[in-house]
Amino acid sequence: MEGFDMTQTLPAGLTGMISAGGILLLSAYIVFLIVVIKRWHGRFMPLLLGVISYVIFGFIFSELIVSALALIPSIDVAFEYNPTSQKIIQGILTAVGFTIARVIMGNMLKDRFERQGDIYMAGIGLSIGESFLVGLTYISSLVWCVSINSSGLQTTVEDATAGVSEQLAAETIQSIASLVQTPIIFWLLLGVSCVLDIIIGIVLMNAVYGVVKKQIPNWIAGVTLGVHFINAISFQLYNEQSLSSILICFAVKLICFAVSVYFITAQSRGKIQYEEEA
């Protein structure tokens, strides 16, 4: 706990911002699912395939490779002293994993689930995993806020770090410190960022499906890999204690999102054929 000021208090409005971000994310999923089911007659099997694909390719695939790389002493040291390099490497691996998942799902959906809504449901399913992790972050942060507001910062930290390993204690303190030091607007922007990721996930899944069906050029699949990486990493390289850094990174993400959606949509509009709903 050395170097951490225990006299600090939580910023005013923090709990409200965390709640707003979480509610925004949950509401977006509900709205997207209702619209896709009602408007384009999406079915739940593609959604389930998307969730399973995320677990295998979006999470396990990237985590296993990063863990394997960390076993190499020089790379482990680089990750420890330069966390940005680890974020970039993991971002690349995650983008590769998601692209593989989209290609596999496209082939699984072909000739079975070819409604426009099915493709959109697969895209939503593939995005659920990362949003679920963000949702857990929102919940744990709210729990910390309640504890700190009721017992105080010092008591909360002491209770949370009592009897645990030094590494776990350091990680716990870092999690609590981020609540105190991070500008509260970050928590709302995090929810908005996740909503943008859902939309870009739907657009990219639709494009890869078009590639699998040979209705748009194969190089579009490579573009989707780059688009996924750029949109994901653009809101991860901020300084969490700097409001200007957070706002700049979010602005970059908005620009990347707008350009990506416009370009991918322009390449696939009117070219992909879907199954006619009965």
C-alpha cells in the first residue's frame, strides 16, 4: 500500500457514471436483439454459435498464445515494463482469432442460416464475450464503490488485501486506485465504446459472410482483420489518469468506427444475397 494515498475519496458522480455505462451497454444489447429478431427474423442458433466462437477464438486462442509468449524471458520482461506492447500484441492476436471465427461461422451459416438477421445475430453473439467482461468490470467497480462509501478507502483496502499474496494485493490496490484516479467520464465512454464494437462486429460478420459466399472480393476479409484491430486498440492506449488522453483516444475510435463502417458497408451493399424469410 506504499505510495497510495488512503485519505482520497471517490470522485463525485462516479457511481452514477459507472451505472450509466453499464445500463447503456445492457440496453443496447436488448435493443439490438429485439430489432434484429423483429425486423430481420434472426434466429438464436447463430447467436449461440457466435458466443461459442468468441470463447474458442476470441478468448482462449489469444490468451494461450500471449501466455506462451510470456514464457520467453525477454518477452516477459518486455510485457512487464512496456504494457502497451502487450496490449498491441494481444490486440493483433485477438483480431486474428475473431477473423478466423467469422470465416468459420460464415461457412457454418452458409446453406443453413442465411437470413440477414441470422448473420447479424452471429455478429452480436461474437461481441457478447468482450462486453460480458466489461460488464463484470462495471459490477466489480460498483461493489468497490459501495464498500468504500460505507467503510472508507483505508478500511476497504486493508480488508481486501489482508491475508493475500503480495501480487494479488498489488492488483487489488491498482483496481481500487483506478476508481479514484480515473476521470469519471471514462466509465460512460467505455459503455459507448462497447456499443460501437457491437455495431462494427455486425458489419464485419456480414462482410465476411459475403466473402464466404463469394459475393464480394476475398481481400475484404483481410480488411476486416485490420478494421477489428484498429477499432479495438484505439480505445486501449490511453493514460487512465489523463482526461485529455481518454478523450483523444475515444475521438480516434469514433473516427475509425465511422470510416470503417462506411467503407465496409459500401463494399458489400447490394451484393450479398440472403435467404428469403418464409
